[in-house]
Amino acid sequence: MIEFIDRQLATTLRDAARYFSVICLTGPRQSGKSTLTCRLFEEYHRVSLENPDIRMSAAADPMAFLNQTNGGLIIDEIQRLPMLLEYIQSIVDAHPERRFVLTGSSNFMLLKNVTESLAGRAGVFDLLPLSLMELRQAGILPAIDMLDETMVGGLYPAVCAGKNISRFLYPAYLRTYLDRDVRQIVNVGNISQFHTFLRLCAGRIGSLFNASELANEVGVSSNTINSWLNVLEASYIIFRLRPWSENTRKRLVKSPKIYFCDTGLACYLLDIETAAQLSRDKMRGHLFENLVIAEALKKRLNDGREPNMFFFRDAKGNEIDLLTLHGGMLSAYEIKSSATYSTDFEKTLRNAATLINTPVVQRTVIYGGDYQNAAGDIRITNWREMTFPLCRD
């Protein structure tokens, strides 16, 4: 059993703490927020607002609660008592040397209050489940032939460190999420319908999001579907990949695609229980695409950068799975789950310059095999070694 896996976000947080009085760290439950902040700011005093007694004490006398130490203070699940943010603002305005680290598992609830109360005073960052790069640095990267096991198991710290298994983690995670977090954000009258919606989203990984279509299947309005999607995104269950658009006369799609922040949870929702089952499932290619795009998102967030990630699709069916924007230039990625490489994978990437006006400075194929080649004009990389550099090396 592994006690701790170093997180890439640690360097970003350490740097940001030099400039901000308040560090705000959000992310899904069990992604390692408390573990990371306690190790990174070990001299700080830590309290959790999940504890009802602590929450009642803080609500009764906020200033006494926040001034219980003159040193740094870590407050977990700050969204449970957002009123504290205004008091934190007054403290850091009067005493810029004071330091607070706030964690929360609801992006929507937390960011709304941080924006209103701590604008310019807080650095806001996101911690998703572990990345393959973090596993590689920890020396526990799965073998090249364990792709399906990796997708089914997921990359939550408890699973990767051997402290839990996916068979137990994801059912409990889903029950906790449905019973607590969803009801804190929005009034879901019929949990069964919401559960159906969640499973239907898993079945649409990598597909264009169509609220009307989902509304018909679930039996609710399109407005409700959009509201629920916002809840899933705010709680770090899913994220949206926006279509690329630029000043062009070409007709491009306008709907986003949806992906899950962790493939293990997606597999659970799809009733995929084993690697052998996944290897035969029609969703395998979509889940591999999800794995890769989630890794790109983690890389951007761990570096403290905006995602700036897109896909391209035009009316003629030309499609590029992933585009990342940096310095006004694009990197383009084709994603294939096949274990056998084919030069056909490169076709759309070779036409990228004719499809997109913005310069494409790097083109990469990421696939499910083990071959790699960085010497050509199109990089070829396997799933274990994939990286998302900001510019061509």
C-alpha cells in the first residue's frame, strides 16, 4: 500500500502561496485535496466544516473561529459555510501576512462566493484524480497491456494507492454524491430520474451533447437537463469539451462534447465491471478518448492554466479529437484505442492546415499500443507515455 503520491499541482500551489493571501483548492471528493494541502502546508492549523460542531462554532462566532491561530489556517469544505469568506476578506485586507487555504468539492457554490468576496485576493485551482504522469513519477504506472484495467479501475488516489478497489469505491461514491452533494446544489425531486440521466451521460461520452434528446429519454424538460448538466460539471463528475471556432466561413458544429473526469466512475455507470468486459464493449474507444482528454485537462490544471481545450468538427465530417491552444497556436491530437498502429490515423492531422486557419504547430497521434516515434512531423505516442507540451520540443 502506498501512503502518498506526489501531486504535480503542489509546485503550482507553492508558487501561488507567495502571491496570494488565500489559496482556494476545489475538485471532486476523494481526489486528494486535504492530503495535498496538509502535506504542502504542514505548519498550518486545519479544520473541517464537515464536522457539525465545528461548523456551528464557526457560524456562531466567525472572527473568533478565524483568529484561533495567527499562523496559516486550512479550512476544508468551505462551501458549507460561505459566510466565512467575507470575514476572511476583512482579515487579509487588514493583515496581508495572514494565510488561508480553503478546499471545497463544489466548484459552482465555492467559486460564486469566492468571486464575490475574495476577488483579487485568492488564487483558485482545481485538483482532479491522479494523472498517468503522476503515477509514472511514483513508479507505479500500469504495464502497457493494462489499458483496460486502468480505464475500469480509474485514477482516484485510493484505488491507485491500493487503499480501495473500484468495485467498492464507485458505488459508495455515487450514493454519497446523490444523497448529499446534488441536493446541496439543486433541488432534484426525483433521484431515480437524475440517476438515469447520469447513466445516459456515460453512454454519450465523446458525443455531441443534445439536451432535447436526453430530455425525451429521461422524461424531464430541456431546461432541467441543462441544469443537471451544470450540477455534474460543478461537482467534477463531467466536463465539457467545446468545439473550436474562429473567423471562418466553414460551417462548424456548435454543441459541446461531454466527458467524465474519471473513467472508472464512467465504467461503473455503464455496468462495465471488468477489463475483459470492457475489451468487448462498444464504448471502449469512447472511454479511451475520455482517458486521453482527461489527462490533457489534468496537465493544464496542474500547471495552473486555463484548459483552452477544444475539438474540431465541420459539416463535412472532418474531425480532430483534441486541440489545445497556447500562445495563439494549436496542438492537434488524434486519439485511437487500437493496439496496432496504422498510418490511416494520421490522415486528418495531415489536413489540419487546410481545415483550421490558426497555425497548428504540433500534431500527435495517441493510441493504445506501445510504439512511439517523435522524429517525424507527426508524433506517435502510446497511452502510458502521452504528454501535452505547450510547444514542440
